[in-house]
Amino acid sequence: MLKELELMKEIIDKKYKELSYDKRDKSNIFWKITEFEANAIGQIGEEFVKEIFRKFNLKFDETKKNFHDEYDIKLQDGTKIEIKTARKGKNNDTFQFNGINPNYTPDFIIFIGILENNVLYRILNKKDKIEYKHEGRKWMVDLETTEKQLVKMNPGNQVNYKLTLNKKELKNISDLEDEIKFNILKKRPFKPKL
């Protein structure tokens, strides 16, 4: 199993024990995720990315705990990173990433999509991939090849939006560490594995 998948499984197992769940189909490696509520899923994604950053010996504020804030991780150099995590919808191949505030200005948003047997991701860079375009009342996100609309999470909510991504719009988790190293840490241009 890929080291990234093993890391995600360890974090999910820890959260599963913490919440005392035990009644699900156990044939999939991430079967426990189906019982978690949205905040627990978000915490799993944040811990997953933080663990990868720790592997690179990156320094960030370890005392920041689950505040609904402009970012989830602030690196020593001031880089702000927001992490959004979602599990796959029950009847389709989409992920709904909640709590996106277009007024916040993180340098990167890392989307983590958890399937029953795999993990996918997407990193958006504020400088060249995140463009909020106010068209009437619609906020749009530029995903290089397509624009996706941000939708209000509840009627009348002018702050938090959700972004729905198809699993085809996400990348295989095996590329995550290289993309973090090369795009966020700027070691060299990132080229996905073929």
C-alpha cells in the first residue's frame, strides 16, 4: 500500500477509536469514514496534510487547533494553506467541499477527497489557479480547464460556500508529496507521474 494511503488509514483509525464507531462494512480500507460527521472529516484531512508537512520538517504553528479561520496552516515563511476534506458522495463520484469563504486569501487550498479505497487531492494556487469572479451573485473558481461555481451552503449565507468536484478533477494521492515539494516549497516545477 502507498505510504500516503497508510498514513491516511492511521489517522482515520485514530479518529474512529476516538468517536467509538463500529457498525460498517469492513471490506474497504477507509470504511470507518462513513460514520464521521463533517468536522471530524475536516480534522482528518488537516492532520493528514500536517503529517506530510512534518515529514519535510516544515515549521508551522502546531498550537492552532481547528479554528474556523482564514487558513489551517501557516508556514514559517508566511505561506497560508487552507485544507478542505470531503468523502465521496454516496450515489455518485463527486465530493462536496464545504466552508469555502471567497473573502479569505490563503496562498493555497488543498482539497483531499476520500474514497472507500483511495485518496485523491487537488492543490489550487491563489496566484494562478484560484480566481474568484463575481458574476452577478456567483463566485467562480478557475480550475485551469473549467470554471466551477461556488454555491451558498444555505439560503441567505453570504459567507460560506461549497465547491463540488468530480473525482476526475482530482489527482492520485501518490503525487501529493511531490506537488507540495515543488509547487508550495518551490523546489522545481511539478510534473505529475504518468
